[in-house]
Amino acid sequence: QSALTQPRSVSGSPGQSVTISCTGTSSDVGAYNFVSWYQQHPGTAPKLLIYDVSERPSGVPDRFSGSKSGNTASLTISGLQPEDEAEYYCCSYAGTSTYVFGPGTNVAVL
Amino acid sequence: VQLVESGGGLVQPGGSLRLSCTASGFTFGTYPMAWVRQAAGKGLEWISYITIESGTIYYADSVKGRFTISRDNAKNSLYLQLNSLRAEDTAIYFCAREGSLDPYFDYWGHGTLVTVSS
């Protein structure tokens, strides 16, 4: 159960777009369309942002979008807002009800 | 939907703890559940999963043989028994609800801190 790979940090100015990559293997990200993304502000619980690669739960702003190509999934934040400054984790289903997370990406709003 | 963890604390290496997660606001017995942990300053780590009737259970290799997940649907509660604890088990432990149809975690508790230290 090796962790997924994410950049340690990304940054952008308000209104800009940023994209976070999440690279796995043919056994997890590449095998299933079950990639999810979570936002976590310091000291709080993770919050579901994206599920099934590109689906948004109700209440999540449409500036958050997800995609996948091969073994790499991506989260794009369009029109960056100050409140988007947080840690973002990708997660992939890895078969037989197991999951693997990425190490997290810190998004800084400059 | 609310998930509230409890039972964390300070324990010596080799010791045991039992974590609880009390659910409300939804029909607990119709959702699979999981435990996910996070060491200080580190990322999230999935550690265990249980189906709605406890018929299927899985563990991450890092805790297999030491941790036991269980649930009591009548009490709307999820549990995690932690045995043979190690320093590297020190973390915040979150319970999380799995999506009703697909594998993702749609609701999380705020976590309970487990510290393993002598």
C-alpha cells in the first residue's frame, strides 16, 4: 500500500487557477475511477471536495474540479479564493475495500 | 450527520486503547465505515474498513494483527481496539463514513488523539 505522489506545495494569487497532481499506479489510480479529494484546514477534519474522479458533492463550489488520465489524477481550483488556503489530499480506492492517500499538498494564496 | 470520536489518550508502548465513534443524523447501520489516522504534521493514512453488517473487514498492513475494528449498529457506534501500541501509532484517529454507493469518505469526525509514549 504505497502512498500516492503529490507536490508538496502550490501557490497562486486570488483569481488565478492552480492544479494539483496525484500520481499512483495501475493498481490504484489507473485501475479505478474512484479518486477522491479532501480539503483540510489546520486543526479541522478533512472535507470531501471531489469523488469518483470528477463529481462534486452538493455545497462544494464549482471552482473545484477533478480529472484523471492514466495513473495521474488532478484537482484544479479555478478562481482561487483566500479561503482555499489549506492542505489538499488525494485518495484512491485500491481494491478489496482498501484505500491509499497522497501525502498532501499545501495550497498558498499569495 | 455527525461523527464524534472518543477514547484517545496517553498510553505506554505495548499498551492498549479502545476508540469509539458515535454517529448521529443518519441511519448508521446502512453505511460502511472506516478509520483513518494522521500523525502530527503528516498526511492521512487509511487503516481499517468494516461493512454494514461487519461481514467484511480490512486493515492496512501497518496495523494488521494489532488493531481490531468493530461496530454496534444498535448503538450507532464504531470501535477500534488498539493493541501492542508503538510510538509510530501516535496520531489523530478519525472515523469516516463511506459513500453509499462508491468508495470515498463523505463525512468525518473531528478525531481523537492517541499518544504512545513512555
